[in-house]
Amino acid sequence: MATLTRGAFAKPGTSLQFKTGDWRLQRPVYLHRNAPCHVACPAGEDPQAYLARLAEGNSQAAWETLVAANPLPAITGRVCHHPCESSCNRGDYDEPLAIHGIERTLGDEAILHGWNYPVRPLSSDALRVAVVGAGPAGLSAAYHLTRLGYRVSLFEAESEAGGLLASAIPAYRLPRSVLGDEIARLLSVGMTFMPRTRLGRDFTLDDLRADHRAIFIGVGNQRGRQWSVDGVVPRDSRPGLDILKEWLSIGSLPAYKSVAIVGGGNTAVDLARVLKFSGIPEVHIISYRAVPGPGVAAEDVMRATAREVRQAIEEGVIIHEHRGVRRLIIRGERVAGVEMVHTKKLTRSAGRRETVEFEGTETILHVEQVIPAVGQEVDPAGLEMLLAGHPFLHPDSWGRLEGFEGIFAGGDVREGAATVSDAIGDGRRAALAIDSYLRNSALPASQRPVVRLNDLNVNYFEPQPRTKIELLPVGERNAEREIEQALPLSHAGIESHRCFSCGECMSCDNCWTLCPDNAVLKTLEETAAGDHYVFDYDYCKGCALCAHECPSGYILMEPEP
Amino acid sequence: MAQQPLEGSQAIAQAVALCRPQVVAAYPITPQTHIVENLAKLIADGKLACELVSVESEFSAASVVLGAAAAGSRAYTATSSQGLLLMTEVLFNIAGLRVPLVLTCANRTVGAPVSLGNDHQDSMAVRDAGWVQLYCADNQEAIDTTIHAFRIAERCELPVMVCVDGFTLTHTLEPLEVPAQQQVDNFVGPYAFARTLKPTDPITLGTVLSHEFYPEVRHAHHRALLDAQEEIVAADREWHALTGRSTGGLLSIEGPPDAQTAILTIGSILGTLADAQAEYRDQAPAKLIKLRAFRPFPVDALKQACEGLRELVVVERAVSLGSGGIIAAEVRAALSEMSSPPRVHSYAIGLGGRDVPMNAYPKLVAAAQSESPPRFAIFDLQPAKLPAEDR
Amino acid sequence: MTLEQPTKSCSELRRAQPVFRGLEAGHRACQGCGQALAARLVTEAIGPDVLIANATGCLEVFTTAWPQSAWRVPWLHSVFANTAAVASGMEAALKAQKRNTKVVAFGGDGGTFDIGLQALSGMLERNHNVLYVCFDNEAYMNTGVQRSSSTPHAAETTTSPPGRERAGKRHLKKDLVTIIAAHRIPYAATATVAYPSDLRKKVRRGLQVEGAAFIVVHSPCPLGWGHENALGIEVARLAVQTGLYPMIELERGELVGAMPIREVHPVTDYLRLQDRFKHLFADDPRAREELEHLQELANHNIEVYGLRAQKPDRFDSEGADTVRRGGMRTA
Ligand SMILES: Cc1cc2nc3c(=O)[nH]c(=O)nc-3n(C[C@H](O)[C@H](O)[C@H](O)COP(=O)(O)OP(=O)(O)OC[C@H]3O[C@@H](n4cnc5c(N)ncnc54)[C@H](O)[C@@H]3O)c2cc1C
Ligand SMILES: Cc1ncc(C[n+]2csc(CCOP(=O)(O)OP(=O)(O)O)c2C)c(N)n1
Ligand code: SF4
Ligand code: SF4
Ligand code: SF4
Ligand SMILES: [Mg+2]
């Protein structure tokens, strides 16, 4: 019992004896939720996390955070269609973060400074895993497996690694030196790279199984799809991808005055641009789908990266959207033109979308050649058993192939994958699945909830325009010079401060500053969750003010247990 | 020690100055005004190093000295009448906080009707505020009591109100002895309040207290006031040793030891009654009891003083309207503890500044012998002046 | 999911906080009390070298239930009306003792706009070196939400209830700042919990000037205003962004600064969140008129103080609360 003090004075801070925590009906918890950019990234990057490191001024830590998911940021920073940016919460506030530009800058910084992946040396009894195909899918799988402690043999049919990155993506988008540096660093993490070794020719799956505990198939889709118009194929017709690859490997291109490319993917657009750069005055693209733009439904957009389509148009490529080829106009043996017709994808019965051609909308386009760029399929050599007659493989989201224990697949070899980041993500997830398979451990737990704009308190942010990324003026562009310019590191740093830090503490001090009950404590050492704040539940009254004022949606109110 | 002619207010101001207050709050009200005016002049002349805060009300005056005392400075203010009542809320607060302060109340009645006249209605109204109340019979006592007050306040951690009759004392010029600075310094000592607010020991003063402790806090305060009796007596004793002057401690008795009648009173009418006592020594022999300390109320000293008395006339300068004599009521209660207490007669006199003449003395003594005395009466009432229905 | 706590216990961490906090946990304010927050922010900006005089009111009551005190600064409560005078006395004492410790007075709106106004005026007129901080929750909260002269026009309180004959408080909010300005003191300002950096900056300025300084801090009261506990800051921010509670600074009575409003919100954005204005959203012509009236009062403020931002700046109503990664907001 207390003893009276003269004049009933009290000692400082003695209110701490009075635990107001039991007034609480709900309690705040610090909870890392997912940023939408992370959820949207096919490669599994968490841009929020590396933007934070960069904003803190540590670009190497940012890069290390980044390559924990994606080993090739200098590449994806250039070629990825960056769905992270389309999903960025900031896009609903002012403009999305220039994530791809920052990713690229970090990748370039790593090359410049010769940063290495943080990888531990393999133990002598490391298990052996085979990876077939050294495109982005195979490279990613091999990298992650090595990081996870496996001894990887990487088999590649060609003499160089890189897959389509090397063989099909032109230098104006992906300079060869960047590609070379990224791949060289990756190959040197401690795997065995075996070029010019083709599955189905030099070895079989059974050979691999003999001395590997698991296999990842990342051979892509190498075979051009058959194409004709009512059975008619132009003379000299070659798949567009072959033309592109040939130009990339030996530098030769066909010379026409005018040409129409059929298809709306990256191959069509890149080939069109290459041809345009080579001096062909009239280059057309004929696509069932639409040119990307505001209000165009995602499923109706040309599959090529929007940015590339935009640039192609700037450069004078003529795109005929929503058009199909009705007929080839052949004069003698040569192509004289195509008859196009308006088309649209419409939802028919049972929700199936079909391309409908509208009679009476035919037009003639006079061109010297028609080049199909209508997609590839998997070359079945060596994979017959797995394909069982299908054009693609159908692994689950972890790359597992039903009925083939120990065999995993990802990248373009899978139906539905179409991008470098898909391939990298597939390779990463398959590596985790292989690890879990070999260790007989559980796969990583399910996803955290995603933070949306209304979970944030944007009062604490200022509108600030997106940092501009410069493009080479159209007149100065050619097939070799990189068109999109780098975001200088300093600009990248400024840009990183625009990040809302969705779902993750940004150490803004708001909760600590605004708790009326002094129930938020700051700590120098990191908490288990990686932040620097602790709720003192002895005193927190559960008013939820902190949760409401947390700018980044990192505080969640839970019913009191 | 040389005497010098001084006005009461001036004397009090000098006594205050000798105690070296660091903060004085000033607000004018008759008859107190001259005290703070004198202090202001002493400060202006550089004779007293002190912060003079010329406040905008007595309520603030009391508050200023409270703040100053809590912040570690000896502080002083003075007031009267309406001003004292305006302070009331703060007076209780100061005492409850157990903050040592000295306040001079230049006693004046309380309106309405408005009057500048002297009586004790003001200080009696705040008798339960928890302050020590000492009443002065003359201006020498006012000087000495003021000096005692600082020492008592600081030693007991209680505020002390020095009550001095307005005009009769404050405005009267007489030869007075003003002690030497060194004497006062030794007697009072430096100001040291145990609960001084300071960042190095950041305590909280003025808390909220529940009923769980309220009776105890009242007990402690009451006890402190009772204990202050010793300090009041000791101060007087020591001051006497230093100066040869005594103010009588809690109370003092004058007159024939064998007299069975006594008149008890408070404040400056003692002077008149003492003169009359001498004058009517044979016609109306009686003792005179000077009550100096009204709070704490000196029950034991009083009982002792009343030993052997048959009639005790309590003459006071205030009325508890609807009840009667304030001091008398307390005296009656105190003496009821005696085995054969005197009869207690209760009269108010000199209300609103009406002059108390010498001849009041024999009349009072005579009244004391009455067969059926009134329980209470206003002694100098002139009923003819009342409308019929109020007589 | 409860996260693991770091190796240090909460009480160890509490002792090792990077800034001094004059108001400790364990006080008994309601959940989400804006005044508790305001007082903590203010004492934080002041630091430990201070004496505080505190008026009667919620803040006094919820911090000092003997034998406990939530204060870590020397603190004194006397009565309701005399705080400015107590502070004057403290200041006089410190001056006499030649101590440099600062003196700060705390009062509610009742204790400042109403019952303590005279003592405050005296303190300002005498120009004591005291910072007076009024925590304005716009009613007598401690006694159960009665109207004060600071209660906004048309607001409901227990002594200004809406009914058939009345639409809440009949009178206007007292323009206290103008009264303060008339004293021509070195510094006076309005502030709010919604902009803590701005508040801290003003407190520091108030302490820095030689002589009397006055700051009134808009402090939401979930109980009295009837808003959700979590929305105190939101509500206070909207008070600024609507123009109903202008953020201004005065030196020697002259306007020297105002927080521009980048995006002026309609007053209904603010009013709608609070039950004390609920009756104004009834389908009733008088309610509509009062809403218009409040809008015009906001418009008047915007005009008089020139609050509309010309171009965005980092100290306007949108910029002033901007946070940065790594905390430690500017100013
Ligand atoms: C012209 C063009 C432009 C593109 N632009 C973009 C773009 O901008 N952004 C984007 O995200 N995506 C783009 N893509 C798609 C992207 O390149 C692919 O989705 C991605 O490269 C798929 O990676 P992968 O590893 O699965 O397959 P690939 O890149 O095709 O790599 C497969 C690898 O396996 C090797 N291989 C094949 N068969 C065998 C075998 N039997 N034995 C051993 N090795 C074998 C191949 O030689 C190759 O190295 C583009 C594609 C093209 C064609
Ligand atoms: C002289 C006096 N009158 C009335 C009261 C009762 N009382 C105590 S606190 C209070 C209201 C305080 O209101 P305010 O100053 O606005 O502070 P709040 O409680 O709203 O923070 C009142 C009326 C009192 N304590 N003293
Ligand atoms: S308010 Fe700021 S410091 Fe607190 S959890 Fe949210 S982001 Fe982190
Ligand atoms: S602001 Fe403070 S009291 Fe309110 S819920 Fe958060 S930690 Fe608890
Ligand atoms: S009534 Fe209002 S001001 Fe008082 S403690 Fe509760 S929320 Fe705070
Ligand atoms: Mg209030």
C-alpha cells in the first residue's frame, strides 16, 4: 500500500505502474504484407525491398536483394514488360515508379563494380542436379540451385548460353556486352556449363537420371509453327524468328522494298524494326490484336512489349491492328500483296474467345513479301516421353511434371510462358521445388496478403512525377545502339524515394511519433520482422491510430486474443 | 535599538524586505495597498532584490506566489477583504500543496454593502483554508509576526497569514523598532522548500487523490497545523531572546491573576482594551486574553489560561451569520473539555470599522455578570437605527 | 500473428528511447486522445529543462492519479483559472534565482479561452518569459463535454444540444488568437497534432523568443467529438485542409506565416467524421443553412489569412506532413 506523500506529490513516470493495456479490445501488429509490384513480378522480385535499400543509399545491398530472386537484372531491366509498374499503387496516385529503370541501373552498377552474387561455396557432398537449356529459365534454375547448395550441370545445345536473349533479342534493346557480362557472372557461380551438348542428340533423359538427382528442362520453344493461308505458302517463306536469328548470328537480312509481317509478338515487332533500320521503306505488321494503349483490354493487346510497339510506330513501322490475312495475292511465283480483313476477338458461347472476321471489310496491301511470326513450339527431340504428342509441356506452378518424379520444367517450354521474367521465375520456383523434393521438406508457405492503395495513408506522401527515362531520338536510332537510356544512379535514388513502401515498414517514425499512449517503442536492433519498432502491449490501449496513420500499411489491427 | 516613526504598512513592508523575499505579487486594495506600494519603492530604489509581479487580480497574486514558492523562491503577497476572498480557491490550494508562503491580510470587512472599514470578516471567512493565521495587536507585533511568519511557514511547510487590522494599524504612524538585517537573516535563514520543482528531480505537485487517501491527507494537514503551535511558540521565544520583545506566542494573558472574569479578544482592539484595563483596574478588574494564533486554534493554552475563571467574554470582529461568534464557538467547544469551565459570553464588536471606545471595557465586564446573557450579540448595536422589522 | 520482440524488454527499450519524453505511458486518457498526444509532442519538443504549470482539465486528471504521475518533467497543477499566473510566478522565481530553466503553462480551451483568460492576459501583458500552450479540444471535456467559448459554431455538446429550437452551439468560436495578438507578444501560433513537425517547430520557436509566447494546439477528442478513435489525426488534418482551423504564426501581433492549403476540402469532409456535427446532416433546412454557414466561416478564414496555396510547397497542408524513409521528419 502506498504511503501518503506530503502535499500528495508524486514521483516522475510512476504511471508506468498503471498498465493501460487491459483496456484494449483490439491490438496493433506489425505485419509485412506484399507490395503489388512483388506479386506482379513473374520473376518473383520484391521491388519494394530493393527500392528501400536504394533509398537508404546502399545500391549494392539493393542489388543483392534484387538478385536473391532474379540473377539477371541488367537484362530484365531492359527487356521485361514490367508488370510491376502496371500494378504499382503509385500508379493510382500519380505515376508508377520507374522500377525497370532502377532494376537496370542496379544491374549495370553490378557489372561496373564487378559485384558478385552472395553464394556460399558448395560442400563436397552436394547433390547433383541437371539443367537442360541455358536460356533465362535454365540459367535461373541453375543459379538458384547453386545458391541452394546443389552441384549443377548445365547442358546447352548451342555454343553460347542465353537462349533467345542471345539469339533473338536485338542489340538496340539488349547490348551484347551487357548480356555477356550478366551471363558470365552467372556461369561462374560454381556450376558446370556444357555447351554444344544437345538433349536428344548427345544424351537422353535417362542418361541424365543416372547421375543426377533431379532434372530441370528449360529448352524453350525452338520450332517455328507451321503457317499457311488456305494452304498457300509464299515462295522463300521463312519463319520471322529464323530471319531474326540469322541476322543476329551472321548479320544478313533479306532486301525488299516492302514487307508484311504477320503476328503481334516480340518477334514480329523486332523483325519489323530490324528491317526498318536496314532501310526497307515499307514495313507492315498485321495483328489480330490491338496496339497497346489506354482503355485497351489486356487480353486484346498485342503480345509484344508495349514499349517496343510504341517505339516501332515512332520509327515508322505500320501496324494494322485487328486485322487478319484473308488471302495471299501471288503474281506468278512472287507475292504481290495480302488481302486483309477486320477481325476481333469475341467471346462466344461458353466463354471461349474466338477471332471473328467481318465480311465486307477486306482491303489489299501491296507488299513484296509476307513473313510469318506466329509463334514457336517445343522441338520434341529427346522430350517425346514428356510431351506425349503435345506441342508444350504442362508443369504445375512449381515446375513439377505429373507422372515424372524428379523432372521439372519451365520457361517457354511450358504452355503460357512467354517472357524472360516468366522463364526466370519458373527457374527459381523449380529450384525451390527441387530443393523441397530432395530434402523432403515443405514448399515455401503461401503468399501474404497484398496491400492496395486504400490500405496506405497517402497523406504522408507528396505527388512527384516519375523520373524521366530518356530515349534515343528516332533519327539517331539503328539496330545496334541501345535506344532506352540509363537512369543515372542519382536519379534512380531519387526515384526510389517515391516508393510508398507498400506493406513494409519504411521507418518513417509515424507510429512512434503519433501514439497518444507512448506505447510504440523504437529499437536500434532489428526486430524479428526486420523493422525497428515494438508495441508495448502493457500500455497500448488499442485506439488504432497508429494503424490508420501508418503510411505503408504495415500495421494491422487484430481482435484482442 | 532605535525606534523610528513608521506607518504600519511601511513597517510591514520593511519587515518583509528584511526577510528577503525573491518574488512579491502586488495588487492594490484598501487598506492593504500601502504595503505593496512600499515594497515596490524598496525594489525600485534597489534596497530589495526581488521580482515584483504586478498582477491583474488577487487571484493571480496568490497564484504567482504559489508558483514562485514552488519554483524555489521565498514569496510574499498582501491583500484585504474582497481581494482575499477572490484568492480563496488558491488559498486552499496553496495550503493543500503544503507550500510555505506569507501573506499579510490587512483586515477589512467584506461587502456588500461596500465598506473600507476594518473588521475580521475577511480572514475569518478563509479560516478553514488550511493556513496558519496569526493576528497582530499592534504594529510592533506586525513587524515581529511578519518575520516569525516566514520562519514558521518554511519550517512547517504551511502558508501563514499575518492578519493586521486595516487603518487602525496599517495607516497608523508610530515609533517602531525595526530589527537589523543580520538578526533577521539568522532568525529566518535561507529559503529551502523540500519539494522545489527542479528538472533534476522532476516531481509532480497537485495530484488527484481518491477517497482512499483523502481522510489521511486531511489528517496530515490538520496535524501539521496543530504541530505548528510549537513552532509559533518557539519563534516567539527565540525572537524574545534576540530582541527582548515577545508577541505572546499562541496567546497571552494580562491582568490581575486572581480576577475571575476575563475578556478574550484578537487583533488591535487589544490596545484599547489594555488601556481600559489599566484605567478601570479597580471598577472592573478582569484579565485580558490576547488570542494571537487563531489557526492553529490553541486549545490547550486556552484551557490553561482559563483555569480558575468564572466568566469569559469573547469579543470578536466578525460574525458567522446565522450562527454567531466564530471565535466564541470555538472557545466554547475548547473549554467544554474543562471540569469547571467558565461561562462563555459571545459578542461581536466594531464591525465595519466602528470605533471601539475605552468604555466598552467596563460594559463588557458588567455584561459578564449578567444573569441570563445572550448566546451571542453585537455589542455595540444601536437598535434604533434598524427598521422596526429588523430590530 | 504477433512478432517476436527484440532481445531487450520493453522496459529496457523504454529507458533507451532516442528522445526525451516528458509524458510517460500509463496515463489514463481515453483511447486515441489527441490531447495526450499533443502534450507528449509538446513536452518532447521542450525537453527536460522546464517547469510546467498545468490547468485543471482532462490532461491534469488523466496524468496525475496519485501516487502515480505520467510526467517526467517538474509539474504543478494548482487550479483551473490561474495557470498563467502560476507560471508567471515560476518565471519570476527562476529569474530571481538566475536559473535558465524554461517555464511552460498548459491549459485546455476552457482553462484558456474562458476561465483563465484574465490570468493569461496578465501574463502576456507583463510579457513573462513563458510559453503558454492551450490544448484546444473545443469543449469542457473533463466535466463531460460542455460547450466552451472555443466550441465551434453549431457543434453539439451537452450544454449546446441540438433540438427543435437549436442546431447546436448558437455562438461562434471565440477568435482567441486575435485577442492574443492584441497583446503584441513576441510570438503566437496555432498548431495541430496533425502536423507534428510543424508543432515541434512552433514550440521551439515559442521557447526561443524572449518573452511571452502562446500556442494553441488543435487536439481532437474522440469522446467529445464523436469520431472513431483511430481518426484523430485524420480529423485534425481536415480541420486544417478545410480552412476551419488555420495554421498561423504571429509576431508582435502581426501575421508572419500561414500554412497554405494546397487542396482545399469542403467543410463537410471534416464535419462528417464527427458525431458532434451529425445533426447538420439531417434533412432539414436549418441544418443545411448551418452547413453553409460553417463553409462560409472556413472561406472567411481562407480569405483573411490568405490560405490558398499558389503552388505546392513542402510546408503547405500536403507537404508539411510528408514522411521520409528513416524517420526524423524535417523541422
Ligand atoms: C524476338 C524475340 C524478342 C523477345 N523479346 C522479349 C522481350 O522483350 N521481353 C521478354 O520478356 N521476352 C521476350 N521474348 C521472349 C523470351 O525471349 C523468352 O520467353 C525467353 O527467352 C524464354 O526463355 P527459355 O529459357 O525458356 O527459352 P530460350 O530462351 O529459348 O532458351 C532455351 C535454351 O535451351 C537451349 N536448347 C534448346 N533445346 C535444347 C536441347 N535439346 N538440348 C540442350 N539445349 C537446348 C537453346 O539453345 C536455348 O539456349 C522475346 C522472344 C523473341 C523471340
Ligand atoms: C473553478 C472551477 N470551475 C469548474 C471546474 C470544473 N472543471 C474541471 S475541468 C473542467 C473543464 C476543463 O475544460 P478544458 O479547460 O477545456 O480542458 P479539457 O478537459 O477539455 O481538456 C471544468 C469545468 C473546476 N475544476 N474549477
Ligand atoms: S508508421 Fe512508419 S515506422 Fe510505423 S510501421 Fe508504419 S512505416 Fe513503419
Ligand atoms: S496508437 Fe498506440 S495506443 Fe493506439 S493502437 Fe497504436 S500503439 Fe496502441
Ligand atoms: S475526454 Fe477527450 S480530452 Fe479528455 S481524455 Fe478523453 S479523449 Fe482526451
Ligand atoms: Mg477542452
